[in-house]
Amino acid sequence: MQIIILLLLTSGGDPGIIPRNPHPPEIDDCDISSLSTDWAGSQSSATGLPLTKNVTINGIVVKVKYCQTCMLYRPPRCSHCSICNNCVERFDHHCPWVGQCIGKRNYRYFFMFVSSTTLLCLYVLVLCLINVKSVMDKNNCSVWKAVEKSPISGILIIYTFVVCWFVGGLTTFHLYLIATNQTTYENFRYQYDRKMNPYNLGCIRNFKEVFCAKIPNSRNNFRAIAKIDSYASIDVSSYLGQTISSEMPNRAFDTETGKRQTVDADEFEDIRSQVGSFGGLERCGTQRHDWDQRSNWDILPCDIGNEPCVKHREKINVEH
């Protein structure tokens, strides 16, 4: 039961996701003194912001990177998960077995889950071995005969022995990471043996930081209503060079849902009245031209906007 609860806490909680910014930060908001010396040649092509900044941790300068997806400078030890597509604080790794990133807020539960699973496998393995030994003593038979009499014990011995190699090795590896205050991501990417680890506080303090420190509150409100931004809009703001009233709300075509937003009847009447007030405009299909019933060669000058057309019309009527 304890292992199931730890699994739910690991997979169902927020690992430490940093909310995305709606807009990239301004260059003025960035501390110029903290920018990397080579930032002029490493600017983001989209925002013009430097890709790295320098921060000092325990007297050691550490570079933090700009995330173009989340539009923020990642805090130290933060990384962007390519699977979850989020920046996670103190990113350790993405665990496919629990279907969740392992970060600052759930690393403690993850380690307790793995270590508890290791202890459970060892416990079951020992009990099964004791059971097989008791069957051997009771029936005065060999190991294989005892396994035949208790096949479940034999299956569990093989299963727990194999699983112990995986979860036991994982537990041992993370004990080493906790003792040296590293993450799995840092251990594979950086070689702290060749340089000083700025996060190492000593073995005892490192264990206290993982198991005794207060877990920070989540930065996200997962119960909030999601806001959908329209990526493109078609403004009904001008028609044939003349601007419609700016007080009218803009109507957009939502490219995400593929549907045009509705226009109220009152707003439609306002648009039609303003469009109809333009000089020389006629609504299509509302007026029937006389030359529709004549041949294409009998178009009068008045049909194309010339004034002297009465005499021409009378002349054609006399000829017919």
C-alpha cells in the first residue's frame, strides 16, 4: 500500500513545472552585468535576447540558458523536458515507468518509491527462499523437488531476483547522486569530477536537503480555466479605403478551431449601414439592370456611369 501511495505521489503531482511567459522578457529587464561575455554573437534570432546569462552560486559562476519555448531564462538546474514540453526545476530525468518528469517537487517521492520497491523485492525473495528451505527439510528432498511442490515460490524467486538488479541498482545510483548533490541529467551531461560542483553542500547536508527540506508550493493552478488565444484575426476595420467605426469590436477568424466567430444582428446592421453610406456603392444583387434584357452590344453610356443617356435610350426605343 505504501508503494502504491508513493507511486501516485510521484506520477500525479507537479514535478516543479515553471509556468510559461506569455511574452518574451524585454532586454531592459535583463541585468546587463549578468549577461554572458559572448552574448552578442549568440542572440536568439526570434527575440534578440542573449541565449545565456551568468549567475553566481556559492562563489562559482554558472550559465543559465534562455528557453525559446517557455520564453524565460531557466533557473539553475532547470531543464526543458522534450517529452512533457515544460521547463522543470531541478530536472533529474523523465521516467517512462511512472509517466512523469522527476524534478524538485517529486524527487523525494521517487527515491522513496524506488527504494521501497527494492526492499519489498528483497523481502519477498527472502521469504520465498525460506519457504523452499522449509519444504526441503519437511520432505527431505532436493531443491528442484521443493520447487515442484511450491511452484509459486520458485516463480517469485526468479522474478524478484531479476527486479532487484534493476531497482536495486537504481537505488544505489541515486544514493550516490544524493550524497554528491547531483541530478541524473547533470551526471550524464557534466563531469563534476573534473571541476567543482557548486551545489555540493557535503554528504550530510545533501541528504537533509532532499529528505528534510520543505517541498515548495506548485507555481501552477491546474484548476484554472485555460485561456485560448486567437493566433490570427481578420479585422473588419476598413472597406475600400474608408475606416469603419473603431468602437465596433473586431471580429476574428479562429485558426485553431477553424470557425468564424459570430456577429450579432445589431453589429451587422451597423456594418451594413456604414458600408451603404459610401459614395457610389451598390449592393450586389439588389438592383436589376436594364441591359440584362438587351444584347451585350446595346449597353448605354448611363449604365457605365455617364450622364447623357436619355437621348440614347430614346433613340434605341425608336429603332426597336
